[in-house]
Amino acid sequence: MMLDRGLVLMSDTRTNSGVDNISTFRKMYHWSFPGERIISIMTAGNLATTQAVISQLEERTKAPSERHNCLLEAPTMYQVATIIGNLLQDIISTRATDNGQKAAAGTFSASMIVAGQIKGMEPRLYLIYPEGNFIEASYDTPFFQIGETKYGRPILIRGYDRDMSFESAVKLMTVSFDSTLKANLSVGLPLDLLVIGRDEFVPKHERRIDGNDPYFRAISTGWSEALRAALDALPDYRMEQRAYERVR
Amino acid sequence: MMLDRGLVLMSDTRTNSGVDNISTFRKMYHWSFPGERIISIMTAGNLATTQAVISQLEERTKAPSERHNCLLEAPTMYQVATIIGNLLQDIISTRATDNGQKAAAGTFSASMIVAGQIKGMEPRLYLIYPEGNFIEASYDTPFFQIGETKYGRPILIRGYDRDMSFESAVKLMTVSFDSTLKANLSVGLPLDLLVIGRDEFVPKHERRIDGNDPYFRAISTGWSEALRAALDALPDYRMEQRAYERVR
């Protein structure tokens, strides 16, 4: 999510190959070069694919010979997104080719959100597709979701304000995740949270939020109660005042 | 949705073949045999398929020779659901076979919700799959959704009570549809509403709700405001009180 003050990122940690094979894996990564740049990636989709992308980015960032093509040296966030997109597309298509194109395209698919800022430029937020191309967030579309996006989307649409505080943004995202967690077993606690302040280039705040977290529990319980109270406060439909309109 | 007092059904009316080809078609049908039985069907998926199912049910119900195999004569709601499921599966698979099985299975797919009551028995609610099999609602799973189910689901999960009034249930379903309408262009006004009272066998209330409907507008506006107020009332996250836990 892109705010006037910076960027707020949240991810879950559940991966599954069917409901009987559930694991916890980190889906949020970041690289901070204090005073220079901070770059974060969140992943969704095939875990082998996304881990391969992250590992190759890590290796390139460490190997001096690859510095021209890494997160540390790319001159703009646009080029960072291009590098990551090309790497993602390459890994998916190589794996698909190795296994015969037919069933494989979807199997190895993954998408990513890339967020960050390079000194002297604005914070940027990108959504990278499995095909390697990407779109950038603007204040018309100030947040991206990947993975299971639907259950948590209505509250994001309604609750977002570009000038909201980081604290309110984390609240909004926690509520959004709570709706998704309650509806879809493939999304699960703990959540990872990263707050990136504008022009700071180090994480302003990072945290893993598990099911015992008092704040998460307060939001989860409080939101259920608040929704029911909000629903109660709306006027009931009134059948008796309606003309009986036979529509069939 | 199944309540102690009966059944409440709501459907939208939008169909599309791509965003540039949007039409309005009824997706809710009912047959009432006063004093005897009331049966309603809601549809999602391929419009040619669902209209074929409805047309064939209509014809059978009118033809005396087919009476043994129609909505009017089936002795239980289970048998009604079986008849509709078989018909749906037959229409999809015939169309798929005619066009070569390969790409066709999904193309002609559709699903249905069947709700109703036959005198002397309980009201029943079924979800029928494209394969012709079906599941029945219980008070553990007291409502079904077909089509675009996700955006509107969290509020249904939280707002449902089996002993709620019809008026509250309509409110809940209007809120649920409003979230979906705001998120997905393939769902559109007007909405069709049908209320079936237990042991009544004629519609208690039926109505088409369009965008000018004062109740719909009150709910749509009121719910946005109520959500934002509910969100404001929850405690903000507090970054400063958290131990800085470096998680990577």
C-alpha cells in the first residue's frame, strides 16, 4: 500500500500443496542499503519459483561481477522491477519448457509485489505478473494484492486514504487479512509486516504477527463485533411498505 | 439463505461475454403451487445452459405426459434437486460432446441453487454442481453462493443468525451484494429478491431492486459510512510500543 508517508507491506506465511500439506514460509523479503535504497519483494504462487527468484537476486547482489544487474546497482525502481520481472518470467518458462509446455505454465506460475525507494526518487510500488511485465501503483490505484485477493478487497477500497497514518494503514490491512483468514484456509497466520518511511532507506518497523498477538486478537474480535453493530444500525428492509410487484 | 422462518433468495441480473458485451437477464425463477409446494432456482454460469434447463423444466411442468418427471410431481425436494441436477449435467455434456470435449467442458458450465418446500416437509436449500451432483444446506452451512462468491462472503459469515427476521436477512444480503457490486463489473444491478415463508407455498415477497431504489441507496451509502466509522473505532496499531524484532 502506497501512502503519502511511505509504503506499508503485509503478507501471510501459509503455503500449501493441498489442504493436507500446509507449511509456513516467509513471502516477504527486503534489502536495505542505509542512506541509499530499500527494496522489498512479496511473493505469491509456486514456492519453488519464488524462492528461486529470491535466491538468484541474493546471489547477484553478493557477487561483484553481477553488480551491474542487481538490486544494489539498478539506477531506478523501474529497472529493479524490470530485472525481477525478467528473472521471474525466465524461471517460470524454463521450468515449464523442461516439463513440456502443456500443463506446466500454470503449475510454476507466481506473481510478485515490488516496493521500495532509491535516494532522490519517489517511493514506488509495482505488481509483477508471471509473464514478467508489470504495472505501477498510482494514487488512483494505490494498493496491490496478490494471491487470494477477493475477500479482503472491499474493506481496502473503502478504508484507504493516501494521507492516513502508518498506524491506521496497519489496522486497515490487519482487518483485510482477518476477513481473508476467516474465509480461506490457504491464507494463514503469522503475518509479516514491513513499514517503509519515505526517505528513510531502512525499515521504519518490521514485525511478525502471530495468533497470540494481542493487537491481532483485539482487531479480529473487535472487527467482528463492529461489523455486527454496523449492520444492526442500518435500517432493516421493510417488506410491508413495498408494492407487491410481480416480476415473473 | 435458510432461516428458521423460511428462505431468502437474492440474485443479480448481469450477464456478460467480456466487459464489452453486458446484458441484463433474470437469474431467479420460481414455480408456486399454492397450498402444495414452492420451488425456486437461481443460476450462475453459461446463460444458454441455464436458460435451456429452465425452459425444459417449464415444458415438462406443462406437458401431462412428463408429469412424472417434473417440479410439480416429484415427491420430495431431494428428488426435485436430482431432476434439476441430471438435466443440468445432461445439457452441459451434450453441448460439450457436440463441440468436441476438449475446450468445451468449462465453456458451457453452470451451477444452480434450488430452494423450496413441499407440504408436510421442511424447507430445503441445495447447491447443484455442473456435474449434476449437489449438496444440501444445514444450520452449519446455512447459505449458498454461486457465481462471484468471494467479495460478499465475509459479511455473510459474520452477520448470519438462523433466527433473524426476513427484513434483517434482506439487509444482510443487500450489504453482501453491495460489496460485490463495488468490486466486480460482472455483477450488476438490478437485484431480484424472493422471500419464501415456511409453510406458505406462495411467495411472501418478491421484488426487483434497481439502482434508484431508496432502500438500496440507503444501504449502499450507509454501509460505506458505517464501515469507515467501525474502522475508525478500532484501536490503531502502535509501532512505538513494539519490540523491534528483526525477522530477517
